[in-house]
Amino acid sequence: MKTDAELLQDVIAELEWEPSVQATHIGVEVKNGVVTLAGHVSSYLEKYSAEHAAQRVGGVKALAVEMDVKLPSSGKRTDADIAQSAKSALEWMTSPLGDKVNVMVEKGWITLTGDVDWQYQKLAAGVAVRYLLGVTGVSNLVIIKPAMKLSAVTEEIEAALVRRAKSDAKKIHVELNGSTVTLTGSVDNWAERDTARDTAWGTPGVVNVIDKITMDF
């Protein structure tokens, strides 16, 4: 298990390695395995990239984000301009979501609402607007309302976990309550946890996933 000092150095090194992040603008603190990122960044993309860079580091138990986005003058746009760009981005996707996802913008912060059939569509909508100029944050409130009915969901998820996570699948437990899946158990790293969560979300009929998986270090 890494000490807080070792974890601090690893997170700083990962931030410096990430090309889309200016590490000198971000302060890092670590206490009991919990990493806190603070400071000012020049875009939402940089904030997002910094968060994910920290999560990639082995041994991080939790992440607290206290960064805020301060746009340079060249990056500032009106909310109306951002909303129009976001709507266009959703309409230009390979599988357009412009008629399913609504866009609201306040002080550069985009809020997405609406209904889609799959989790990947919700995630894709967030990605489509994340990198737009002038965006200071994104709240993805899109709801998943699948057209397909639930059928042997637990068995399907467990079979998929065996295919993807191999031996670690035996350490993950799946519970189904209506259309909500709860994952419990333990894994060795973030990647395995993400695999389990993505597998559950990729199952037809699932509209909510509660992740209670713990990580063994």
C-alpha cells in the first residue's frame, strides 16, 4: 500500500504527464488515500482531464475536486452561443440526439436533460458538448428509459462479467431491484471497477447502476 507521500508524488507526476493539463496550476493534497485537487484551470476539458489523470493512479481511494474554471478572454462566449453550439453538436452525432436531449446553459455551465434508450447515448451526449469553447462545466441529467423489457438481467450481467473481468468476476456480486442494478464485492483497481460498471450499464433494460464495489490495495 502506498503512503500518502508516495501517492502525492504519483498524482503530481501523472498530472505532469497528461498533455492537456497544466500541472503548475493545480494543487494536490493527499490524506488517508483521499486526493484533493485545487486551483484554477483555463477550460472544462483541462478540469476533466485532471480529474481522470488522478483517478488513473493506483492507490487513490477517493477524489475531491476543488478546481474551478476561469476562461481566458478569448474563450468567453455568450450562453446563447454555447447553447446553439451544443445543440448542433448533438444533431451532428453519428446517431443524432438533438431531438432527445435538451440543452440549458447558465454562465457557461451546460445542463443536459431528456430521455434516451441506452447509457452509452447519455455518455455520448456529455462527450459531444464537453469540449466546446466557453464551457465551464457539464451536468448530464439525461434519463435512461429503455424500450426493451428486463429479462434475465442478472444472469446476463454475470455472464458478461465472466467474459470481460475473468477471475475477478467471481468477486463481484449483482443484485437487481426493478430496473436498478447494485454491484458489490471487491476488485484490485479502477479499471476492473469501471469494467464491472460499464458491463451493468450495457445490459438492456438497466436504467440505474449503484456501484458499491470496493478496491483492495
